[in-house]
Amino acid sequence: QSKYFGLEFDPSHLVFQFIDYIAVLKKFGGRVYHTHCKDTEVIKDRLSYVGYTGSGWWRFRIPGLGDIDWRRFITTLMEVGYDYVLSIEHEDPFFEGVEGFRKGLLIGKKTLSRYLP
């Protein structure tokens, strides 16, 4: 039960596992010490063709370009007492190179900023 042991929470990994990231956050929120903000886009047409054991039916995206409800996620973070850093983790294949990274960061910042106090 050490106060020095906590979690780095990244909802994007739970999305492609079909795990309710809000329920997990509510359960373990008091132990979250760092948060990665990366979105996940589920490509439903591809998923319906290859199934969840197939490949290519999901991809990481910049926050706001996938399936995560950022308003609900950030609201829940605040409800569980999280008041630390939101780190935008960039793995979006559509925003590559220096200019792509810059553009992606600005999109992510704009998306997340809408829901911050």
C-alpha cells in the first residue's frame, strides 16, 4: 500500500481491448500518477471483416481523432483527484515528421484544453 507505487494510465490501450477505460479509471484513479493522452480509432468496417483477432482494425491517433470521450475522461480524472500532467503521446501514422508532430501536438492540445478547468 505504498504511496510511492502508482499507475501510468493510458486509455488508448484499453479501447482496442474493449475494456471500459472510465470504469478502470474510477476503480484505480487514486493510484494514477501519470497520464498518457493518446487516442485509438477503431475502424469498424475492417473489424467486421477481420474480427478482433485480425489485424489493421485499430490504430493510435492524436487526441480528438479517435474513439475516446475526452470530456468524460478528463472529468473522471478530476473526480478521482488527479491533478498532474497530461502527456500527449504521439503515435499517429497520419502526422509524421517535424511538421506532422507539430500539427498533431496542436490538435491534441486544442482537444484536451477544451475540458480542462
